[in-house]
Amino acid sequence: MNLKRIVNRQSVNKFSICYGRFISPHLRNGYRDVSTVSVCAPASSNFDGSQLPQNRHCTIFSSYLHSASASASQPDLKPQFSSSAPKLDSDDSGGDGTTNEFLSRFAWIMRKKLSEAYPECDKPTVDGMLLVIVDKVVYEMEKGNLDQMLGSDISSEEFSEDLWRTVWEVSNSVVEDMEKERKKEKMKHFLQDEEVKEMCRFAGEIGLQGNMLRELRFKWAREKMEEADFYEGLKRLREEEEQQQEERGQGKAEAEGETTTGEETLVTEEGEEAKVVDLPKRHGKIKYKIYGLDLSDSKWGQVADKVHKAGEAIWPQEPKPISGKCKLVAEKILSLKMEDDPSSLLAEYKELQEPRKVDWIALLDQLKEQNSNLHLKIAEHLLSETSFQANIRDYSNLIAAHAEENCVEDAERILQKMKDNSILPDILTAKTLALMYSKAGDMDKARQAFETYSSHGFKPDTKVYNSMIMAYVKAGRPDLGEELLRRDMEITEIVTEETIMALLASFSKLGDAAGAGRISSTMTFVGIKDTLESYTLLIEAFARAGDVKKARNNFDHMMKTGLKPDDRCTASIIAAYEKRNMLDEALDLLLKLEGDVGFELGVATYTVMIDWLGKMGLIDEVEQLLGKIANLGEAYPLKIQVILCDMYARAKMEKKALQALGVLEAKKEQLGANDFERVIRGLLDGEFGEEAKRIEKMMLAQGHTQSESLKIALATKVALKFNRTFRRT
């Protein structure tokens, strides 16, 4: 509102007259002091009233200004305005802090409006105008009739009605700002309310985050604040009503000498009944909703109870503290040895502690940290303990622990106890048994456990299937592993590349070219790329089977794919030629490899060539190849020593034969049955009968079995020796 229009020239003249009348004569000379009155920012309430003129009205204003430091501790007495005009209720006992803040804000806004309306006026004039307006507002506030300032009588005396309407608007805006700040400060308290925090935690647990959770928190805090304000207002109304009833009752007793009837209604001086104000009672149940979900429904309470009961089996329970004599018994249990009987100590521990299962588990955990073997022994003993409440998982965990340590007998003993207690092995126990028997090489029990495992209708398990196939491979039965592999398509897809390569190697070692070919096709079917290792194993399988043509075809196909043969792969194809005694073809291949890919012979290829030439009796050529191996800086492999012993013995080169035989005797643990038979046959052919008998005894001592052909050869040599002796006599 334009104050130039509100405060007309006549009003300004009246203001000047009033201003001159208000200032006492002894202060006229100190006009500069009056003009220096400053109005603080709204956030401050520190007015200094020492510079104000000390007349009737200004004294009131100064008293309000100086009361900030004396009575700012009662913030509840705040300005309140009616719908028609601003009011500020204040009693004599407090409220000066709130009043000072109101006057500070009011003076700040009115100074700005006066400065905008009268830009030509200097600061002392504006200060004077502001002083009179504030003085009048304080005067009317003290009288309690600020709402009557809009009347024609007051406006005609000093200022216009529009001016005081402006005062009313500014006052309302100041009160609104103060109320907003009060609510803001109060809101901070309710944001930290425990009930609001609990609702926020619940909302966070069900997935509410970010801005949505923040808005809900402010919403719940605001509702909590409104509820608190509501009940606070009811309480204040009740207190006021009770006070009025007491005053009316005392006045009526003094005037008429009568007492109140004690009823819930009181009769006022005019004869009207006043109702007793009481706090309202809540009807129905509390409604608590989140986005349409009514969480106040009784079914959610039932759900919470069920969740709590179900969670008792999952939530970890704390074991009982151990103290006194029970602690000494527990220490004795922990210090037991494997050969000691723990029955008496466990019984004493049970009597003193009265343990639950969680207490037994805590004791077992301590044992496991100190002595794992003793832990398994006591755990097995506790399976029959009533307070331990052993279930199927306790049995299966103990079986798995023994299986991990390869203790098959202990695991089978626990399994038997499990069956004696009418507990059937579940799928996890069957899986553990299958893995254990597969690792131990007991194929019959492994297959039985595997069939039990399969009968539960489980989905293919990579670990179990690969373990079973590897067990067949170790047992020398790759055909059974292949049968398991081809049971269905899902099994083929989950078997690892390592397992398939083990099957291929097993077929290759047995010389089963057909089986090796099928596994190679399976590799292509499941998407396993052929490697140098797979080609080498396939070539070895065909070489052992004597199929030189297929071995060479696979070798050429490998070369076309860009793979370069290594020493082992080349030795395999040369061994295939050696089976058919195709020396020329073998030499041509070696020359081609040396020219095309720069291949250099290694120990493996030299070993095959030495074996081939040794069987042919080409001793000089063999010794030349031995020199090339020496030039490579490699030690002779054990197979070469077997070849040399056989070759020199057949050639009846006693010194070199015995030298090679001495090397073999020093490494007898590394010799296989085939190596022993070859050495014995060579010694027999070279008429080294005593050495042959010694090597035979060594072979039997190592646990190897003689072939029938070797037994016949030894018997024949003994018979021939007996005939020679008889003829000499």
C-alpha cells in the first residue's frame, strides 16, 4: 500500500505537531540523540531504549524494549490476532521476549515502508514517524484494544484509517512469520521423536528410500506435532475451565453461602450451565497406512507373531556363561587326549551346566579350534545325547567331516548310527558318500550312493558327476564313465573340460582308439575346442592300437589348424610308425617337420627312436642318439635305462648291461610291471639267469604280478639249464 496516499499531508502536519508535543522541552536540544534510534533486523530483539524520549507513551515502549533480557524465558506468551485486527495477549508475569521480537520485526518492516513512501525525508524524520507509530502500537497493545484502532474516532485524531490498516497487515505478517519459525523449531524436535524414527526404520526395511522416505518422515513428524498441539490445547482449555469453575464456586459460596452440587455442570452468574471440558476418547483402532496398505489390520499382528516364532530357529541364541566348577570341567574336556574316555566329564558337564544345543555347539567349537580329531570324537558321542537334540544335519555334517579326512570307516560308522536311529540319509548325505567313495576308489559303493542320490530326482550336479567319472577313470574303466556321460544331454553339458580330457587320456592309455574317437566327437558337440593336448592323446590312442593311417590323418589335421606339434606329439606319431616298422616314413616325417616348421627332436622323440633302433640291434646308432640327448643337457629318462639294459643284455655286452641294471635296481620303486618283464626277458635272452631271478624276486616284492608268458619263459630257461647240467655229468 502506498503510504504517500495513506499518510496525507495533513496527517504529516499533525504528525509534526504530535512529534513536537511528545518531545519534552528539555530534550529538544538533544534531537540528534533521538534521531539516532535504529531498528534492528528481524532476527534481533536488542533495542536500546535509552535514546527514546521519556514521555508517557515512549516509557511504555522502552519498558518493552528493555524487558528482553529480563523475561525472555517464557516463549508461550506469543502475539495472537483476531480476524479483524492484530492482537498481542500478554500478562504481567512474562511474554516480554516474544513481545520484543514482535516489535523488532514490526519496526523493521514499517521503517522500510516509510522510507519507500517518503524517499525525500531524511533519516531523523523517518525515525520520528516510526517512533510515534510504534509508540501508538505499544500503547494500544497495553490497553488491549488494538482491534478498535480502525474506528473513526482514533483515525480522526492523529492518523488515517488506512494507516492503521497497514499497521494491522504488517502485524499479521509478523505474527505469521513468528509462528512459522516457532513451528519450524518445534518440527526439529518431532523429527527426532522415537516413534517417527521407528516408522522410518520400518519404511526403510520394506524398501522405501531417498526422497520418498524423507517426505514420509516430515509427514509423520508434522502429524505428530499437530497431535501434540491438539492435546496441549485441550489440556490448556481444561485448566482454564477448572480455574474459572473454582473462581465461580468461591464467588457463589461467599455471596449466597451455598456450595456447588458436585454435578458435572456448573451454573454461571447469569444462570447458564458451563460444560466440563475433558480430553476426547479415541474411538476405534489406530489406522496406519503406507500407500494403501493398512498395517493396522489384525492379520499383520498374526504375521508378525508367526515370523517371530519361525525366526527363533534361525536367529542365533547366546550360550550360557560358564563359571565356577563347570568352567573347570570344561577345561578338563578341552585338555582330553584322543585315547581318553570323555563320557564321565561330559556327564558332569551336563549335570552342572544343564546345556542346550547351543551350549554343546559352543563347546564343540572350542574343541575344534584346539583339536579337530577330539572334536569329531566328542561330536559323535553327543549324537546319542538327549539334550543335544541331534538331527539329520548333525549326522551329515559329521559324515562330511570324516569324508574330507578320507576316514571311510569312521564315516560308515556314523552312517550306521544314523540308520539305527531311523534317520534316512538325505540328498546331501548321499552326495557326500558318493564323493567320498569316488575319491577312495570304491566303485561299487560309489555307484550305490550315486544311484541313491539320483533317485531323489535332483538336477545334475557338476561336482558329483565329475567326481564319479574321475573315479571310473582312476579305476581304469573309462567306458563306464562314458556311459554316465551319455546318460542325457544335461549331464553332457555340465561335465567340465578337465573331466572329458581325463576320459580321453584314459582311453588313449588303454589303446582304445574307438573310445578316444567318441570322446573327441563329444568334445566337439559340447563346444570344447580341440587343443594340442587332445590331438596328442588321440594320436597316442591310434598309435597304441597300431592304426598308423588314422594317427597320421589326425596329425595332418592338427597341422592344418595351425597347431605346431611338440616333442610329445611327434614321439606319438613316430611310435605309431614303430608299431608297423615303417622307418622310412618316420624319417621322412622328421625331415619334413625340421624343414617346414623348424622342429627339433627332444628327449621323448629320441626315446622312441632309441627303443626302435635298440630292438633292431643297431647299437652304434643308439649310442649316437644318446650323445645327442647328452648335448641337450637332459638326463636319461628311466625308460631309456630299461631299453639299454634290454639291448645290451641281448647283445651279451655284460659290462654295459650290468651297469644299466644297477641304475634300474636303484630306482626299482619307479618301475612298472612291463618294465620289469622287459628287463627279465632281455636278461634271459642274454643268458643272465642269476640276474633274471634276482629281478624276478624284486618284481614280486614290489607287488607286481607276472604274466603267463613270463612264467613260461622262466620255466623254460630253468629246464634248459638242468638238461645241460645232466649231459655234462
